Amino acid sequence: MQLLVYALLLSTNRLCAQNYQAYQGYRLALMNLEIRQQTATSIAIRCDVANTGRLPLDFNQNIPAPAALLLEYDTVALPLVLRGRTIWLDSIIRHQKVKLGPGNIQYGLRFQIPIKPSYIQADTLDLLAGACPDLVFDSIYLVKYTAKSMVLRYILRNEGSATAKLFGNGSDKKDRMSLNVYFVSGVRLTRGAIFAGTFQIQDSPEIPNGLLAPGQLMQGEITLSLKNRTKFSPNLVLELDPFQTIPECRRVNNTKTLIVEY
């Protein structure tokens, strides 16, 4: 019954199968993917795998998976860093130890994905004429609120057609994109806004070498002092790339407001 439920959940995501191959009896579904550890160079994954095909599967590091194997992912439940990047998983999974008969599930498969610049660059459209990045705030959350500070979590998305290079060429960590935060009375950034601080984008497995590919997301967290906040300017406006270090397609979409009702 459990496998049947998983199969139904994954049935709408079969377009994610590698190269849209025709089904030839070999099919493996990856479920319950969890990020166990993240570093600047790798991501440790734990997941369950189910043989949803009609033929048995038996492969490992020495015996590669069948070339006709289709890989399916529960894309709705994918961790943020893996959304739109299932190509990262494909080659790794095909060299794991999997031995499953049709309809069986293997729990707790663990493996690591090395992060390389080529993983990002291979899927970009940078070679197209006029291609450019376009960064926007996907969402902003208030994680913690005290009398003296707020902890905010934000998610950025590259809506453009080229990779956004968030870090500079040098080793200086100050040479990277920043975001500004302002206290405002309404929902817009006006001349009356009160500057609250500048925060630099930090290292994250979601942006290997500071590269955010088209369609990809990344998240970060900032701690904001409430020293300059007043009852007349309770809300927040976050502004992306205030120093214009990235040649974006558009800049009119670089701000987002967070209404704070208390």
C-alpha cells in the first residue's frame, strides 16, 4: 500500500526522467530526500528508493545501473538546494548500491553530491544573445522577533536567462553581492525610509562558487537590529544588490516588503 501511494504521488513527475527516455522496464523512484549535511564542496543526502518498474534492479559502484533506467523524483518535496537540479542526482544514484525487486523499497540510502561549478554552468543559457540574470526575492519570513532584534530568512530566485555571479573574482569575502534593509511606514521604499543595515550574501551549497543559475533558488538568514525602528516605521523593505554589482535584466523588481504587525 505504501509503495502504491508513493507511485501515485510520483506519477505526475515522470517528465523528470533522464532525457525523457521511453520506459523499458527499469524505473527507480527517489523519495523522502533529506539534506544531512551541507558544506561548500558537497551535500550529504539520505533518501528512500523504490523499484517502480517491472524488472529487478541490481547495481553498485562496480556494476553501473542499466542505461535505460528511468529516475523519478518527488519534485514537490525536494529540498530547496535540489529543486531544478535533479541532474546533480542522476549520475550519483546510478553508481550507488541498489538491489531491489519490482515493488520493493530500500530505506536509508546515503550518498554525497560533490559541488562543482560545471554542475551550475552546464544548465545555463549564458550563450544566448542578450542573456542576463534577473534576481528577485521569492519570499521573506520572520523567524525570530525580540525587543532588540529580528531574524529574517529570505529566498532569492534568478528569473533571468543567465547565471548570476554573486561573488567577485577575488578571495576577499567583502567582494560579493549585498542586500539592504530599511524600516518603512507603508509598503514602499521612499525618502522617509530608515536605513537598517547592509548584509552580504554568505557561502551556501545552493550557490557553488557564488553562481546562481537561471530558475534556481537560494536562501539566507540575517539578524537585524531594531535600534532605529520606530512605531511610525514598523515594516521592512529588503533591497537586492544596492551597489549594482550584477548586470541584471531588470532592477525594478529588486525590492520586497515585509509587513510587521507587532
